[in-house]
Amino acid sequence: MLVGAGAFGQVRALLDATHPGHHAVVIADATVAGLLPSPLPGALQLTFPSGEGSKSRAEWSRLTDDLLSRHLGRDTVLVSFGGGVTSDLVGFVAATYLRGVPWLAVATSTLAMIDASVGGKTGVDTPAGKNLVGAFHPPLAVCCDPTLLRTLPDRPFREGLAEAVKHALITDATYGQWIEAHRDAIARRDLEALTTLIDRSVAIKAAVVMEDEHERGRRASLNAGHTIAHALEQVSRYALPHGEAVAIGLVLESRLGEAMGITAPGTSDRAAAWLRAVGLPVAPPPGLSREAIMTAMQGDKKNRRGNVHAALLAEPGRMAVVGGEWTQALDLALLAELLH
């Protein structure tokens, strides 16, 4: 991990040290490519249209075909330059191109710095749901320069903070208290506060991933809030940003866990307070069909034996593990009442 002001300028030195003589290809979404200088001036740079819609098999195929047409070999390093969509897409291209080439993530969004670029999950969406086609393929390094977060509009900046609150809720309640106490410094994008935020979130996620890289157990905790979140995104046709959907999902799944007797009373209120502190929504936007949300949840990749599963909290800072399982089957009748 390269974390801190000035990390952006260290990408070339990192690649020269780890993969000397390799051919670097930067892949960025069109918005980032138009706003920021390349982390590797002079290197080949490919672009794709901005937005969740590009996290698709069609875009994966187009980028892969472009690389193949240039006869690039296994001495190629791909550099993801952008947010979470970019790291998911480019990481999946790297995982599958010539059966796997190394890649580096240069994160430009809050979401990418504290969550999406860390841990090696890559993949694309399908009409059936989010992230249903993918691979585990960790980047050789992740570059997180908090000065880049000052270039983001407010809404994209805030949405990534949902993952920081999630990290607090699943592992460390004192981190949630820190986020709430430093809400003003975070909002004004104070570099010291942002660096601490990135460091603490990355440390939490890295510890979980090191214990369970391929999500056989504890790593499922990183999906807290995501069963409902992915359904909300899908039903909104991705008009609802991922981080905002996660914020809503954390609160709703906590309320459901409370109703099921799995989650301690008051947990959803604490989650909502931490999320509101950083300007995030805690209830679904109007106009989303309850029936469509429930249907979308049927395609979640955590589901087992015909039941919809979610990773539920026991209390702020601790996950519920029932019978050795890190996800639990949801009571859909109770969920339907909560969504009403």
C-alpha cells in the first residue's frame, strides 16, 4: 500500500522496482482521464465510458480485445486509474488476460481507496445482478493519495464513507466513534483526517482478507449491508450510487437483524447516527418497488439452499456468527414489512 499525500507521484518508481522492463498500460474511465494527469506519463492509456454501466462483460471484452490486438504479452502490467468501477473492471481484465497478468490500482475515489481496490475481488455485473462474474486477483499494490479526494464532487466523495462506517460496524466501534467525532475534518477533506481514515479502513479490511482471502468464512462480514444494497442498485438501474445503497443496506439489515433477534437492539440507530454524521442517506429513495427489491435479492451470490442470506451484525463492532456461519438466512416476511 502507498498511502499519503504524494503517493500518486511514486507509481513509476514502484513499477520500476517491482516489475522492471514490463510494459505498463493505464486504463481509466473517461472522466478521470479528462480531469487528472496520467500516473505514468508517456505510457499507453486506454479509456472506457464512466459509470456502473461499463462494469460489463461487453466492456471487459472490448478492453481485452484491444490489448490482444496490440500483441501485448505477459510482461504487461495493467494500471487501474479511477474509482471502484475501474478497479473491478481492470482487475478482472488483468485476472483473465493471458490467464493472468499483474495489475496496480491507483485509486481516485473515497470508495476505491478505503474498500474497492483492497482485497483482490474483481468482476463485472450482469442483468441478473452485481458482481456475479469475477475472480480473486489481488493487485500488486494500491496507491491512495488523499489529495486526489479534493478533486471529487461532494456526493461521490461522501458515498465512499459508507464503507468506512461499515468497517467500524463489523469490527471496531471505536472507529465509528472517531468518524463521528471527526465529521467536520472529513467533510472539509483535511489531509490528516483523510489519511487516518484510509489507514484505519485498509487495516481492517486487510486483516479480514488475510484471514480469509477467498471468502469461505469471515470475509463474508465485508458484505454487511450489501445484500439489500445490491438489490437497491439494481432496481434503481444504478441511479443510486453504491455507497449510498450500502448506507441504506446497513441500516435496513440491522433493523431486520434486530427484528429476528440476532442483532442487539439499538444497533441500527447507532449505524444510522454514524452514517448521518457523514451526510449519507439511511432510508431508500421513493419510487423503488418493494417487490422488485425482494426479487433482486434472490440473485445474490451469498444465497444458499434457496434462502436469501446476509451478513448481520451482533452489535456495533461485532458480527453475528450463528452455528459457525458468517451469513444468516433472512426472514423475508419481516423484511417486506420493513420495506413497506
